[in-house]
Amino acid sequence: MLETRGLTRLFGDIRAVDAMDLTVRPGGLTGFVGGNGAGKTTTMRMIMGILEPTAGAVLWRGRPVGRDDRARFGYMPEERGLYPKQPVLFQLVYLGRLHGMSARAARRSAHEYLERFGLADRANDTLESLSLGNQQRVQIAAAVMASPIALILDEPFSGLDPDAVDAMADLMREQAARGVPVLFSSHQLDLVERICDDLVVLSSGRVVAGGKVDDLRHRGRTLHRLVVASGPSGATADAGWVRDVPGVAVVDVDGPVAVLELVAADASDRLLREALRRGSVRELSTIVPSLSEIYREVTA
């Protein structure tokens, strides 16, 4: 398990990260979201030892993380860290050696990932000769080729086309399936919602929400949507009558559509009986908030 406890970083008078407690579970994908300047990249750099914390600690398996631990972490920085004028295979082998791999093992792993990403025929080309999307593929190969014990990815989906996004997500899931804790940041909330197990939301350097995505969706009151149809008389449907149903708290009514909260145990039965007496019901469903809605709520 990868954790931070009270992690803080000051830049002069600016508190970029403020007493952050963060847990990245083994075998799970943890999405790290927040606006520009929220502290995501600074946190990742402190986890990797690139920046020294002003206060607090990074823990690996319950103890302070050490140099040998970090040497086995896979890391993709937001500002890509590869050499544009070096051949792709040469630098992948070099980076694999820095992670403690033998030259033979590094070459074999590099070839496997280049083959997987459709870049086997570009192995001896310079990085700068590749498209931005293919450079991104090489960067993720560098992060995972040494079988990391933890994976820290800063905006891994930036610049990728939809097929490459799917390939990247599959690779991250494979790493998680090995029991690796995976922390990744992204501004693409719909993508984070689709693939992450846990979510951490940052605002001004502080964690303002965190936990399993389903738990976050149900952290507030549960709302329902009722859609009614017109009755036998053919009059235009109007759900305004829901305001008079005991045990129902109305949030909004717009013609035949009502958004409401069922605050009494038997309110749904009373609501349906009254709706059917007046006409018919087209929909009565629970409103599940999207990640974008959760994000806007907790960062407002």
C-alpha cells in the first residue's frame, strides 16, 4: 500500500500541498483529479522523491519509503522525461538498467512492449521522429517494463487517440491485476469515471473528497426522477401534484418531470399509487450523479 500522511509542500508563501493524507490501494486504480494548480503533480513528485516535502511523509507498506523502494516504482511525469534525439530501443534499455534490470532482460522487455504498441519497426528511430501519441506509448513502456511495485502516472492519457486510450487503460488494469497500486491523474473526468476504482479530488492542495467511486456517488441524499404521462382526459401531464404527497421532498418540477427525495419509508408506494390514479408513469428512477457533478459539488 502506498500512503501519504500530512504531506505538505510550500513554495515560499504558497502552500501547494496542504497536509495531504492519501491511500492508494494495491490492486486498484486510483484517479487523482483537480484543477490546474490543485497540487497533483507536486504530490506525485514528492512521492517519487523528486521534491522534498516541507512536512509529512510518504509511506510504502506502512514504513517510510526508501530509495530502493522508489527505484522499483514506475513513473510517468507530466513533462515527458525521454530523450528526443536518442533511439527508442537504446533509451528503453538504458532506463531498464537504471531500474536494476540486466541488459538482456531490459532489451527483451523493451521489445515486448514495442511490439505490443505497434512500434517494433520503429525501435531504432529517434524519439522525436515519432508522433506525439507514439512518444506517449514509449513513455508508458518505460514506466512499466521493469515490472514496477507501484505505478505513478501523471496525465497518461494526454494526447492519445481513442484506440490508444483503450490500450493504455488495459495496460493499467493489467498492472493493477498484479497487485500494483496505481495512481494516475487526468483532466478527462469521463475517462476517470470509466476506469478508476477509487477517486481522490484535490482543491487548493487539499483532499476535498476521496474513496470508492460508488460511495462518493451516494454520499449525499438520494434523489429520484419521476416522469408521468397524461391521464385519460388527454390533458397535458403536470407532476406538480407531487408537492402534496406525504413523505416526498420536491427539488424541482418541470411539466411532467419531477426531481424529488423520498424521505419516508413508504413514500414510493404512495407516490406510485397517486401517479397511477392520475394517469400513467413513464419513469421512476434513482438519479446517479456523474463524476463531473461530484467534482463540481466538492470543489465549489
